[in-house]
Amino acid sequence: MQPGRIKLLKFITALGMAGTEKQFMNVGRALDRSRFELHFACLHRWGHFLEEVEELGIPLVEYRITSLCRPDVLKEQLRFAAYIKRNGIQIVHTYGFYPNVFAIPAAWLAGVPVIVASIRDTGGYQTSIQSRVEKFVCWQADRIAVNAEAVKQWLIAQRYNPEKITVIPNGIDLSRFPLQKGISKLREELGLPQGSPLVAVVSRLHPFKGIEYFLEAAAIVAARFPEARFLIVGCGVTVKDGAVEWDVAYRERLKSYTMRLGLGGRVIFTGFRLDVHEWLSEITVSVLPSVTSEGLSNTVLESMAAGVPVVATTVGGNPELVQHGATGLLVPPQDPGALARAVCQLLENRELALKFGQAARQRTAERFSVERMVRETEHLYLSLLEKTRKRSAVAAVRGEAKAWRVWPLG
């Protein structure tokens, strides 16, 4: 441990491969270790990033709970507060509903100088009670970090204080997304013809992601492009009472709907993949058909980084990523006809698709790099800590002046 470093603790639900977890790790990897002493905490010591965290030597403590309403939550919160005091943590940064609600009150009671909450979507996953609870605990935070202007505006509409909201867009490492197209191992593995166009959704399987509308659009596209194949990459994961659960039932409903649409053999459910970044450039068109709740999509960013043209709905932060008619196409949500027309436009005009893909990669490099995201995050931490120190200095001076005023004379 280097003396004088700022002690920062970042708190997340688990260490899976979803968008929030990817950005959590992107920041954690790239933070200036000469300036920050990094600690991690989670509610469930689980996920594909766990091994990497251990290799990086970052302390990781689990505060396992089964429900935020159970009495044992208070015990874990007290244990967390004790860890904060014992290690002299100066900044706590929480990611998502369960870490926000669990960790922020404990950090506040422990007297942490700076508390940062993260909200990274435009709602829909929570009940009205959960939304009110999160809003209340975020009042205790010094700042709320969001990943899109759309999220900020949504929070303002929910009567959050706009002065406490900072937008730091997601960042991505372009070196992980090569542009070279060769013989696709993915095609060989899935038995796909080498010349067939591939239209893909890379997404968590959840009703808010609009997969049904993608399937309906696929049926329209398939009628015009019989050789096209459609990939649905991802799995259903839900967080219930802070616990991570696999949602197999929803995937089976989607498969049944695929058969009813007559798309058997043309739609492939690949399940969860760790190697998406290696074969993403083989995709012809990347689609994000979300109907709500979107923040700044990692799927869209990764597709853009790989030089893949994107068709996305005008939901959440998607218009902040995709420039309609320049880097991809935007369509209304819940409109399979419009979605199909956009995909067909790119399948018909490969030159246009290539142009969009190149422009998308360039935009990613200029606006959404990891370096930019980490630089802005570090600046946020340092500026908040400096404000806290100034407030403490002013309070100390005022306290001393008050003591002189009340001190008895002679």
C-alpha cells in the first residue's frame, strides 16, 4: 500500500458480464493506482470477472443478503460500516439499486467524506416502492453518476436534484474489437453458411429489451432475404432481493414464439458468450430493439467499436450513441415493421452498411474511449473530495470563531 493514496471503495451487486459490471471493471482496471487505493465490495461473490479481480489483487468483501427487508441486512450494514472505518475509506461509489440502498446509508452513518451513487438506466425494472426508496437513499449521496443525458433527464423528471447529477458516458477499449474479417469460428460452430448475412441482438433476455419485436421483424426480413440468419446472444438474468437468478422460462417462451413465426432453423439462440468481442465484426447488422429502461447501451458501443452498423430504437441513450443516417439507423420502439425496413435497407446496400460501420467506429474512438471515461471519473472523485475538504476547513474556522465568541473574558 502506497502512503497518501485516496482510499476508494466501489460496490456492486455481483461480478457478471452485464453492462454495468463491464463498466465497473473498465474503471477499476484503469484507475490511477498511484493516486487511488482501490477496494471492491459486492452482495454476491459471483460472476465471470471474479477471477480477474483476484488476479488484480483488489480486496473484495461480500456482504451477502437475501432480501433488503430481512433483519440480517442491518447486521451486514454494520459490518460494512466497520470495514469503512477500519480501512479509512474516503470515497464510496455504489452501482445500481441494491448496492445503492444497502451501502449508501451505511457509508453515510460511517462518516465517509464522499458518497457517489450510480443509476444507469431509465427505470422500469423497479416497483414504485423501490424507486421511492432509492430516491430517498440517493439524497444522502454527494453525487449521482449516470451514463447518459437521457438518464439525467429521467431522474430530473422524478424530482432528483439536477445539481447532484453528473453524466459520464460509458467507455470502451477499441483494441478488444478487431475489424479484420476472416473465416468465422462462430459460423463453423453454429453451422451457419459462410455467405449468409447475420443479424444479431446481443442482449440480456428481458421483456424490456423487445426481443419479441425483433423476432417479428426477423420474419419480415426473412421473407425478403431467405439466406439471412438471426442470432440472439445472451441469457436471462434477474436480480431478486439482491440475488442473481437465471431466467430460463422467458428464453423458452421466446423459442416457442420463434417457432410460431415460422423461423425455426433461421433464429439461433446462442446463450451467454464470453467471446462476443472476437466475432462481433462478423455480424452484418447489430440490432437493439429495447422498448424502455435503456441507459447507454454497451451492446451498441461494442458493435460500433467493431465497425458494425447498428439499428436501435429511440429509447434512453440510444440516440446519444447512434447518429441516424450517419453511424446507423434509429426506429421507434415496438414497431417491428420499421425495424425490419431498417435492417433490410442495410442488407440491400452493403456499401451504406460499410460506411455506417466505419463512421461508428470513428465516433466510438472520439467520444467513448475508456481513457476519457476514467479521466472524467477520477476528476469527479477528486473534485468532490476537494469540496469536502474545503467545507471541513470552513467549518473548523467557524467553530474556532464561535469558541472565541463564547469564551468568558477575565
